[in-house]
Amino acid sequence: MTDRDLDETARAILRANDRGGYTIPTGGLYPFQWNWDSAFAAWGFSTFDPGRGWDELDTLFAAQWVTGMVPHIIFHKEDAGYFPGADVWATGATPPSSGISQPPVAAILARRMHEATGDTERLRALYPKLLAWHRWWRDWRCPNGVACVTHPWESGRDNCPDWDLGMARVDTSDVGEYTRRDTGHVDASMRPGKEDYDRYIAIVQFGRACGWDQETILRDGPFLMGDPAITFILIRANRDLAAIARVLGEDDSSPLRWADDLEAALPWLWSDALQAYVARDVATGSFASAISSGAALGLLAGVENAAMEARLARIWDSVRYGIPSNDPAADSFDPRRYWRGPTWPVVNALIAIGLQSAGRVEEERRLRRETAELIRQGGFFEYFDPLDGTACGGDNFTWTAAIWLAWANGKD
Ligand code: GLC
């Protein structure tokens, strides 16, 4: 297949996963609208159908809660093939949705979409919603300055070793019986294990029991960890939102202030032992034991640190393809199990935006080449083994197709 054929296939995947105004990540495994997947889908659509790209963001933000939160899953239609569905979350939201959020990449990508298409009116309609969402992050997810997650799923990097410490403290004694659906769609060895799943469900049950009251969740919830990836993403997203405000002639300096505050709080995530920004448990103050791809998003926020860069460079050099989600030297590394080692085109694309901003042309090109190689060899899969390039997880994946169109297929 030539790259032009792959362009065609990628567009066909986005069209096939389109459910009318929103795009599912992939049939079977993920049959609803996911938050950050949709933002990437919008970016992909914008390369050949800009109007449809903006529609994707509009549909996502139509599910925004009055609090400003934009949920991580929107259950537009019922589908028995997924667990935990709307009935388990029981948020009472319309449209039905989960009760947590996901990485706030929308402003970063909306800015790029606007730069490419010049659709100022579509951006204007989105601006107050982006602002409200970022304010929600500030009000409800930055209890000690950096961005925290109340559930590993909120990080978008579900079973990453970043969360092992916090997860170990989650009590699963009252979880009860349930039937997973994910392992009916893809090989169980590529998915989180049963102990992880029990904990995921226990955290959902806590949120449901308190009616998704954010104060209770922050104060008494079973899980709260500082996330370097979301902190970096949010810093960048706030600065991009400030740039959007300037384009629109809006006068609001809050996003810039929020970005500065996040940056000032970053030392709390610095691990001397690992010489990197890593996840940290709010309750105990303990640091995660390995460097994840979260650290590699530093450049996205304009955060440069020579010691960390050196460690990240060694990690990258120790694999063949892309940035691994976990350090191959760590005991927890597993090259095919989801966020415990594999490389994810979608994260590589975010890291690449950081590299571009830092003017690191050669590294950006290398990352793009390696990501493109994975897709050329393996197809539009969810993620890949960074050592031998084996395609893993779901096939015909929306965000992999979108990343191909918007970034990885770039020439040079
Ligand atoms: C998994 C991923 C998450 C993604 C979702 C849908 O839960 O960890 O990042 O949004 O699948 O693709």
C-alpha cells in the first residue's frame, strides 16, 4: 500500500466510525463517544472535511455538564457490548455520560484546526465551553496546584504504572460480581488485569454513591494522584486557549494565569530519584516508580529539563519504534499490555507538537517516521509493541487514522 492508499483508508475509517456527528474509537470495543478520542478525530477530519471536524467538537461539548466538566464517555445509544455502561455510572446526565473527564487536548487541537482552516466562527462558538472546562480543571482537579486525576481512566492512560501506588490503596471488598466486555473483543493479555478492573469499578461505585459530588470525591475518594501528563497538557491547552482568545478579541487573562500557576506547582511532581516529573499520590506523597510517557509531554508545556531529557533520550533509544508508555528498564514494563509499555500514535503526536514548538526538528521527524512505519507495517491499530512493532488492541482505530492524516503521513 502506498501512503496515498493509506490516506484513503484512514479517511474511510473515520467515515465508517462516524455515528452521525460523533465518532466511536472503534467498533465493538468502544461503541460510544470518548472525549480525547473525539478531539483527535476532529483534527483528522479537519484535513479533508473541516465542517465535520468542528461538528465532532460541538457534539463533545454538547455533553458538557453545568459544572464545566466534559465527560470522558458519552453514551449516545445503548450498547450491551460495553462495561461499565451508563447504568453503572448513573450520573443522571443528559445525554447519559460517565462521571469523570479526560485529558483536555481539545483547545490544543482546535487552535491547530483554526490555523489550518480559518473557521473563526466555529472557534468562537467553542471558546466559552473550552474556558468553562479549563476552569473546571482548575477548580476541581488541582487541589495542590498540579492537575490530578480521580480515576486512572481520567488520565486516558488507564493501566499505566503511574497509577499502581494509588490503585494499591483502593479497597475492592464490596465490588461484587460483574462481567467485563473488553476481553470479549481483544486478547486478555493485551488488556488490564482483573485486580485492576476491580479497582476501576470500586472507584466508579464511590462516585456513584456520593452522586458525583466533587467535594466528596476530592476529600474522601479512594484515588487521587497528580498526573504529569495532564499537567503538561493543561499548561499547553491554557496557553493555546489564551491565543484563541486573542484571535477572537476576547479579553480574559485567566487561562494564562492558570497555566502559570500549574507551572509554578510542577516541582511537587519532580522525583529526585528518577530525575523526572512523575505521578505522585496525593494522600501519601509517594512517587510512581517508573518514568512514563507522561514525562515526555514536558516540551508540550515548554518545560525543558536537561536531566530529564537525557533520561528520556535513553528510553527512546532503547526501543525501535516511538516513545514507549513505560520505561523498558522498569520491572513493570510489558511491551504489549496497553499502557504498561506499548507506544501509542496519539501520544507520539502530542509529544511531536512539543518537539515542534521547541524547534527540535530532527527528533520530531524521527518520531513521525517511526510512528508512520508502525502504521505502514501494521495498519491502523490502537497501539503497538515498541520493540518489534507488533500491532495491538483494536483495529480500524479512529485516533490512529486521524493521527496518520493530521501528522504521521507528513512528508520529508
Ligand atoms: C482506553 C484508553 C483511553 C481511550 C479509550 C477509547 O480506555 O486508555 O485513553 O480514550 O480507550 O479509545
